[in-house]
Amino acid sequence: MSNALPDGVERHAFGGGGGDGDDNDRLATRGEPVYGEPTDGEWRAWDPSRSKLGAMLELEMETNLAGGDTVLYLGAASGTTVSHVADFAGPTYAIEFAARPARDLLEAAASRPRLFPLLADARKPDTYAHVVESDVDVIVQDVATRGQARVALENRQFLADDGRLLLAVKARSEDVTRDPAAVFDDVREELGAEYEVLETKSLERYHADHLGIVARPL
């Protein structure tokens, strides 16, 4: 890859593991397995077809992740992606609204002392502002809801001035009847109120009707 991976994320050989891509050249982090991913010793494969952020890394987007970052993860679900993030990042605050996946998230966090699950609504950041530290290095957002740009704007308060927003926009969550390209245009425009969009890339290779966005606060 032309772009450097974060410290703690490497390409690793997995023999006969199945899943997406070449098993002998897969993204991987060190940690306990979470979702049935192939493992080799302490390494666990990071499946981009099950992770929007994994797809962004596979597609060589300039995420600016360095390893050891403080991360606010919005839409953690059962922990598939945020568990990989917590394998290489610093303090990782994982916001999930639904109780059932949050239980799985707690299990993923049991072996990860830097992963802090929070049962909360990413659309209401005031409900977790007393827990999440200010000036986080990275916000990773993967929420399946209307108003995805608004969620990013509302959570801007936590992001350091030199931080990054890594946003996976799901067009069908905004409006299933509209052309995804039009939805993506609207999201980019709305983000412009508080963010500079640095890069966008379709995640279609791994996730239908999704756009990856890298942005920084204005």
C-alpha cells in the first residue's frame, strides 16, 4: 500500500481463513477474536467487508490514524470494528444505542482495557459529554440513521482542532428512495458548516451505497 497503516495494524498471512481478499495479505490487529475472524497466534484478520473503517484502510484513504490515538467511535454496534480500533488505539470510547449489540460490545471490551463501551445515543452527545474527554484525536462514525451529517456536527465538540473525522455515510439510512450520489452531496454540503472535507471515496467494493469521508474541523 502506498499509504502507511497505523502502528499496530499490519498485513499478515492467514492460511485458508476464508473471507474477503487474499488470505496471505490481509489487514490484521493483535487481540482476542470477536466475530469469527481468522486468527494466527495473536493476530486477527480485519475483514473490510464487515467493517467500514477496514474498507477505508483497504482502499488507501488517508485516515491519518497513527496508533495510540484517542478515539470516539459512534455506532459501535456489537464491536466488530471498534474492537480492532481498540487493539491499536489509545482510549477508545464506543457509543452504542441498542441494548442487544451493546451486550456483545461489553464482551469485546472485557479483554481490551482501553475500550470503554457507553450505552448512549450518538445523536445526543450531551448524555455522554461527562464521560468522553475533550480533544479526541479521531471520531469514527458509522451510524445507520437519518441525519448522519448532523451527528458529526453535534459531536464536533469532542474533536481536537487538528483531529480527523472518519465518516461512513450509508445512503439508504438517509432516504431509501433517493439516488445515493445525491444523498452524499447533501451530506458533504452539510458537513461544510464545521468541517473541511479532505477526501471521499466510494466503499462500493465492500459496502453497497456507502461513501467514506475524511474531514477535519474548521
